[in-house]
Amino acid sequence: MTTGVLVVCFDLILRKMLPNEYRDGQIPPDWVTAMVLATSCMFSVPAGFVTAKLGKSDPSRHVVYLILWGLLMGIVSAVMSWGQIQWWYQIGLIVLWAPMVLLGGRLAVK
């Protein structure tokens, strides 16, 4: 949920800041998509951190569950939105999700 809130807020800010680059029904330019991918990765770290802190009895297990859930949602999202955004963005989210969440979880456990 942490990642979702941050991504939606950032998306709303981008739409206000870049109205000509971020139009409904059009694929945004590569640089905008790359920026969204980078921030989505950054936002995944706090998701792992918060999950580990909330799962006090076994933080690592909770982080792994979050990773699995996120991968499932990422795959479903990629299939549903294929062709609506650059293919490398969808693949990038799926590939980078787990390491970023794991990083956040490890930061919380230390």
C-alpha cells in the first residue's frame, strides 16, 4: 500500500508538471517513463521497510510475502496494460520490485 500511495501521488504531480508529455490515451515519452520507473523503484524500498517493521514476529517472511504478492500483481498488470506503455517499463517493474523491497526489509531488520 505504501508504494501504491506514493506512486499515485507522484503520478498526479507529474500530470500537473508535464501536461503536454502525460496525456490520456498516449504513451508517454521514454524519459518520462524512465523517471516513473526510477521513482517506483525508490518507492518500493519504504514498502519493504514498513512491511518488515509491521511484521515483528518474522519480518523476513512478511517481506517475502510482499514480494510474492507484488510480483503476482506486476505480472497481472503487465498483461492487462501491454501496449499501453513501453514494454521495458513493465518488465523493469517486475524485475526490480523484489530487490528494492528486499533492500527496504533488510534496512528495517538491522
